[in-house]
Amino acid sequence: FCNCNNIKELPGSIKNLNKLEILYLKNNNLTELNNSITCLSSLTILDITSNNIISFPSSFGNLTSLERLYCGQNKFETIPDSFSKLSSLFYIWCDKDKKSIFDFLKQYINFRYFY
């Protein structure tokens, strides 16, 4: 858990945690997720709620094991097309005004829960 630690950026060395399955980064001061996070091939749950993230890395779709994404209370306006590769993703929690950003994914991914 790295919640509420005033983290401003992820270290590049996070890419070495290739067996990491759950990453909680809630309530920090992240403005972006660097490409290193997309090397976490075993990641199934990512919580980036309550940060200041304005964009996702273009290679975010490399997180093919990702099942749950909690991304509410951030500042992103778009998501990269690579999200369509997240075939394991079945749960997204985002702000109501951001739901339309994820609409295009419905043609690629079978969501069970979308909030």
C-alpha cells in the first residue's frame, strides 16, 4: 500500500516488480503514470483514485492481467487506444463525468461492473 504518502511520481525501478499483483496509490499527488508501470505484467488491481493524473501512458494496454481499475477523482480527459487490449479488465471505477471516455471500450471488453 502506498496510499496517502504524497508521492509525486513513480520511480522507474517499479518496472522490476514484475510479480506485483496489487498496487494501491490512492490519495497521493501523482500527475502521470510513467511507462514503467506498464511493465507490471502480473498486476490485477490498480487503485490510482484521488490523485491529479492527467494522462495514462500510451502503452497502458500492456497491463493485460489488469482486472480492476479504480481511477476516480483524477484529471484525465482521454485514455489511450491501447486500453482496448485490456481483455481481463472487468471493473472500472471512475467519476460519472468521465464514463463517456470509456464508452469505446465496450466494443472490446465485456465489463461486468462500471461505476
